[in-house]
Amino acid sequence: MSWNPYYRGDGVVRPGVSLPDPPPWRTFPRASVADVFQPPEGLVEAVNASLALRRPLLITGSPGTGKSTVIEQVAAELDLGPVLRWHVTSRSTLSEALYHYDALGRIHAHRLQQEKARTGAADSGVDDIAAFMSLGPLGTALLPSDRPRALLIDEIDKADLDLPGDLLDVLERGEYRIEELRREGQELAHLRMSGEDTKHPVRGGHVQCTEFPFIVMTSNGEQELPAPFLRRCLRYTMPRPTAALVREVVRRHLRLDVPESGANAELVDAFVRRVSSGERIAIDQLLSTLHLLNGPAQMKDAERGALIGLLMKNLSGA
């Protein structure tokens, strides 16, 4: 089979063309990668210290080094349930991570109720604030439970400068208040949990954890985090990849053994050299390249070179 067996760019309709099987990490629903992740030296100790001390674990490293995969493996091994995820951006706020209140939706619903009442409709509904509230990932993680929940706070270094400071009190006390419920004097509200249809009772607008969640925060090192925030975390830096470590990652993800020499070995060695020189390039770029180069399509040297150039671009460039 030659390369370019699917789309050819000639405008000719080819019904029933079969697409190739996707890589293992691009099948849906997404399969857990907990069983293929290989923790680097020192990470197991860092995780266990975080669990024992009930402190968040801050993992720093280059993109694609497995920072966000750690929590999936820990949650799977310790049966902590589905991982809650908070993807941080420069616009993220603490309040959105705790809970969301749809005030505009409530106003609209109230107007509809008034209109129904005016026209004599049989059921004008009940104004229940809880129907317009839902818990965010951090708010869900701090709910009372018999077992700690697992929470990923991804790319904390992309946050506004004030966000890490805003997190401090919540992470220290393990509690928060929902002021909208307190102002309305709603003693009991059933709020939908993040990522689920399940609702959890909240009394008096106050949430207090009984088991502090296992929290992993990731950072690409793009912004220096404040010292008071760092003091409340355990910190681990992902090591630079070695050729042996990358070969093991390839073996686990692709079931492909990379020998000491040959085309695949050259790709692995080039990847390690580029990362060691400071280039921002992710391991999943290498995995994608090897997946295609070792697939059923037979490529000419020029085609191989063009594909490698396409998939192995420096992430710092355009």
C-alpha cells in the first residue's frame, strides 16, 4: 500500500474508502492510560507523600511528559472514582471552580412563572435557586465523602496572578460557602455535581470536606508561582527524557520495540536530543510519528521526511 491512500486531493469521489484504525490514545470513548503510564524516578514517593500529608502535588515539566496522566493512574489504583478536571486559563476564577449560579436563567424562569400566573396557567412553578446552581470540579472534590476524590488542576501557571492566592484559604481549610444560598436562607439544597447527573445535599450553603481530595496541579513552568502557595504544595519536576525511558513509553503505548539502531532508533535519539537542548516538543508527537511510520502504508524517503517534519514541530513556533 502506498502513502496517501485516503484523501488524494483530486476531487474524485471514492465511496466506501476505509479509514485506518486510530492510535490507542485516540479511540472514543477515551480509554484510561493508567495501565501504560510509567512513573519516572521519585514520582511514586512524591505521590505517597502527598496522600499521607493531604497536600496538593504540583508537577512541573514540559508539555506531553505525562503530568496530567499521573492522577489517572493514582485514581485507578486507589479506586478514587472518576477524575475531576479543572483546566485553568488566564480568565479562570476560584468561584467558577467551586460552583456556578445561572442568575440570568433564573430571572428568565421567574418571568415565565409570572406570565403563567397572569394568564391563569395551572402550574406556575416554584422559584428554587438550587435548580439554577451546579458545583464545579473543586466544589465537587470538597464535598463530604468516605474516600478522597481525585482532582486535576491543569496548567495552574496559566492563571491570573491572583488565582493561586485565592486558592490558599480553600486548600488550607477544605471548605467554602455558597453565599447565594445563605442570603436566601435556603437550609437544604440539592446541587448537581461536576461531570455527573447526581445531586448532593448542601446544608446552610456550607460545604466542608471530610476527606481532603487528592489534588494534582500541573505547570509548564511559564509563570513563577507565589511562595505562600508553593509552601502548601509538594513539588515534583518531571525529569528530562532519556532514550531508555522513551523506548519504554513507546513499547507501552504502541506495543513497539525500538532497537538500538535503525530508523525508529534515530527518531527516538533525535527526540531526546531536541528536548535536552531546550526545544518544546511532546512525547505524543513522537508516538504519533512512529504510529504512522510503522503502519501499513509504505512511504518513500521523501514522504517519510515530510511527515516527520509535519508532526515533530517545535511547540514554541507557529
